[in-house]
Amino acid sequence: MRNYAQLRHRLGRASAAFAALVLVGCATVAPPAAVDVPTPTPIEPAEPTPSTAPPPISPPTPEPSRAEIAIVLDTSAPSHAVVAAEIVAALPPRFYRVVQLASDDTAALGALRDQSITIVAVGSGAVAAARTQLPKQPLVFCQVLAYEELLDGDERIWGVPALPPLSLQLRGWKAIDPTLRTIALIVSDPHAHLAAEAQQAADATATDLLIETSSSDRETLYLFRRLAAGVDGLWLLPDNEALSPSALREILRLAAARGIGVLTFSAALLDRGALLSATSVPADVAATVRRVVERVVAGRTADLPAMTPLSAAEFELNQSVAAALDLPSSTVPRWVTREPN
């Protein structure tokens, strides 16, 4: 019993000591410090990444369809081949498919009869062949002196003159001979349109132009003999009705004897005593033909004139004749004059 009381006494003391220890521990433990929590920073939305996909590929531009062109060549004169070559060069392959034929190649011409094709005829023989073999195709011609009957009643034919503008011819002549005042011009009835054009050119340069009409080479010779005393210039234009080789020789001989300067349409006549020749420029002929062909192919022919004039003239001077006529000396025997733009 006694032992039991002692045990309880000891347990009581131990419990009191433990309680005191707990109280001391509670008094010395500090509460935990406050933790600073950072304020969250708002996240800006990211810029959209540009697309790196390649742009859509456009379909290729289709090539323009090419117009079919047949150049028919009169091989009787070498100058025709020169002009034909210039025409080929002037028609770009991107827009035109060009074939060349000789005017006497009837089989090749006949093969084109049912094709949709535009004909370019170089020389009178080429025009005749094209009109016979290809009567339905549109036709553009050049290097044809006597073209008046080609245009009668045929609405599918257009032309480029063989001669440079007469206004250019006269200006070039007066540049060489500033003393030129009175000129004789003799033409046949079929070339009356040339006389009218020459008169306009003379009026524009204050030049007296005496025009006579002839029906034969002999009459032309007679008329020139009558006019020679009152003129200082003779204007020769190509005219098979009024001129012949024999008449030309005699006219040039008389002109030289009378001191009359002669402007002619062919450089070959310079050796026979002509003062000056005025001829067309092949590149100018080709450029003019191209302008006409462009409109014919496009169907824009309502206001297309029957004849489209050239815009350049090539001059060649006979310097010995110029010296004999006491004209101002020139160191340039050949030159080109163009119409102002």
C-alpha cells in the first residue's frame, strides 16, 4: 500500500514537470514569418508568327495567238527582195508566223487558198499572182508604181506607195538647189493624182509648177522641148504611158544642154545626166507595211486609207552635174530625209 502511494507521488511530480516543460516550450517558439508572394505579371499575347507559306503561283500567261502572214515576192527586181527581207524583220515572230513564196510558185500559192492568212505582195507581179491564186484573202501590197486600178471596187486590198512623199522630194531638191523657181512636170492621165500631189508640194514651197498631160513618149518629148526655155527644173515621175527609155535619154540630153536640173525616181538615171534621185527607204517601206498589216489582222480597217504614205526619202546626188549647174558643193552624195513627227 505504501509502495503504491509512493508510486503515485512520483507520477504526479513527473506529470507536473512535463507540463511545465511544455509551457516553457510554447512560450519560446515564435510564429512563422509572413512570406511575400510576388504579384503575378500579366502575360502579353504573343505576336502572331507571319506565315511562311509561299504565295500562290499564278498560272502562266498564255502566249498570244500568232497571225498567219504570207509574203509573195515578185523576183523580177533585186530591190523587191531587199524590201521583203525588211518586212520579215519588221514582223515580230511572237505575233506573226511568216512564210515567203515566189510569185511564180503557183502550187505553194494554191495551198494557201483555204487558209485564214493575210497576203503581203511585194511588186506588181506578186500582186497579180496573189489576186489570181488567193482571191479571198486580205492583201497588202508595196513596190507597185501603177496601183490605181488595184483599188477599184476591191475592199480587201490596201497599199503602200513605191514613191516617197512628193513634198519630201521637193524639199530635198530645193535644199540642193536654192535657186529653183520653176519646174516642169509631164504626166499621163492615169497619173493625174501625182500631178495633184506635186501641185500641193509646190504650193507649200512657193514654187511654180508647170503641169502638162501627155499620152505618149513622143508627146512628152515635144512638150518638154516647148517648156525648156522657161523652166530651171524638170520633175520626172515613173509613168509608162508618158515615158520610154529612148524618150528619157533624149530628155536628159536636152536638159543638160539647157542647164536644167532633173529630179528623177531612179538612181540609175544619174549616170545619164539627172541631178538628183529620190527613192523610198526599204526600212521605211517595211515599217509602213507593218502598220497596215497590224490593222488588217486586227480587223480595224473601217477607217484605214486605201494607200498609207511613206515617211522617208533617200536622195542621191550627181555631184558632177551639180558642179556644172554651179550649185553649192556637197560632200554628202547620199542622205535620207524624213517627215517631221
